[in-house]
Amino acid sequence: MRADEVLQIAHECGFELAGIAPAGTPCGSAPDFSRYQDWVAQGMAGEMRYLTDRRAEVRRDVRNLLPNARSVICVGKLYNTPDPPRREGDARISRYAWGRDYHLTMRAALERLTGRLLEYESFDHKICVDTAPLLERSFARQAGLGWIGKNTCLINEPLGSWFFLGEIVASLDLEPGSPPPDRCGSCTRCIEACPTQALVPSGDGWTLDARRCISYLTIELRGPIPDELRAGVGDHVFGCDICQDVCPWNSKAPVTEDRDFAGTAMPLAELAQLSPEAFRERFKDSPITRATYSGLMRNVAAALARRENH
């Protein structure tokens, strides 16, 4: 099977982006792994132990996931949807969480793609959607899907950064793509717009200090949000898109017609009334469950309090 055939089938399966990355280098190290190690060593992962425990070392080489891996088929699926009508008192929720859980949507699409490929040739494989110990953006960059911007998101010309990533680690020997040039230039809009100054200098570039990121604070942090960061969090209750909203590459990003990703407004007062059972029912197929009931209630209460004080 040729790489161009794989990419054509990926597009037929609904992925706007597709590319091939090599499964490893002669030394067996994943691209950018040393930068990842430095980031972890500086404590920037915060309390996200899944990024710092034994799984961190697995990310060194994708062949730890599939010993006979030769290629990584990288795909991207657009999730940019029109903003739902927003009213005073609505919660701010990250765009990726507006609709159905992308883990479910992406895995189903990757399984369709894998099934199509297996019709042509038998091969060993492992499907990865965010949860596997894999440096996704690094492989996606190597595959030619985009460059890693100063906001640490993968950016594609012309799709911007509103897309989910997924991978099929495969035993197929496919011709890899090549990384595109970095097109951020001298732009620093994302850095200047971040209300908690989470984008910090790192070597000759920029990195994300998760401990200051609104997404981390409202989703992953299980304890109280530090006092000095609360004002910056504002009325965000699940995630944050500011560094993507201000990115010039997203100003003309296309919109998906996939209804799985469409969202509706969520009033803070309505969310505050949810019981644990109602939370589980309302968000059973939503990534919002990641914050846990207590975490979301903490965020909603803080947002309501800040609104009352202003």
C-alpha cells in the first residue's frame, strides 16, 4: 500500500488532514522528546501525573506501543463550529467540549479508516486518540499536518488550529511526509492575550506552563485555584480558547458541518443547580465529565461570585 492511497482513504473517511510520520529514528527517540522531558522536569505539568509517571518514558519511542511499528498515520478532524448565541450569565466553555466527546467521535472515525485500510492489506496497528502515551503534536508536525505555534497548538494553513488529532500506529512501511515551516513569524498575539501569562519563554521559543493555564486550572486541578490566578480565570468553567481565538490563522478557519461538535449556551445559574446525578446524565457523552462534578461546581461557583462582585 502506498502513502498516497492511505491519505486518500483517510480523506474519504472524513478527515480534513492526513499525513504519515516515521515510527522512530535510528536512536529510537520520538521527535521533541527531550523538550518534553525538560518541560516535565521544570514541573510545568502540574498535577497531571499521567504525563509524569512511568507512561512518560513510553513516549520516548512509539514502538513501546507497537513493537513492529514502521509508520504513524496522523489525521486531523475539524471541529470549528459557529458560536452559539451567547447571553449575559452564560458559562465560558472551550469549543472542543461544546458537543459530543471527541474521543468517541475520533475513535469511531479511526476505526472506519482502519477497516478500510485492512481491506487492502493486513497489518498490525494501534489506534490512538489523545489518551495513549504518544507525542501527538510532534508526530503530526513530522507528518506535515502543521507547525507547533507559540501557543503550543498545532496550526495548519489554511485550517488554523481547530482540529482534533488522532493516530494509527501501523506496521506498514509508508513514505513519510515532511514538516511545514513555522509561519508564526513575529506575531505574539497569543502570548499577550493570555490572562494568566501561561505562555512562557523556553529556549529559543515558547512553551505552556500548565500550572497557569485556564484549561488546566478548570479541568485538571483538583484543589482550589490559586488566589493570584482567579481573576484571570474569569467566567471560564471548562477550558479556555483565548490563545486560539486571537490567532490570525484562525480568523478565516473553515467551519465543520459535523453536528457532533455543535454547541448550545449553558447559563451559569442553570449549571449551579445540577445534582451529581443530573451532571452525569447531562454530560455522559461529553468531555466535560473530565472536570468531575465537584470541579465543575467549584468553577461555576467562582464564576458566579466574580460576576456578582463586578
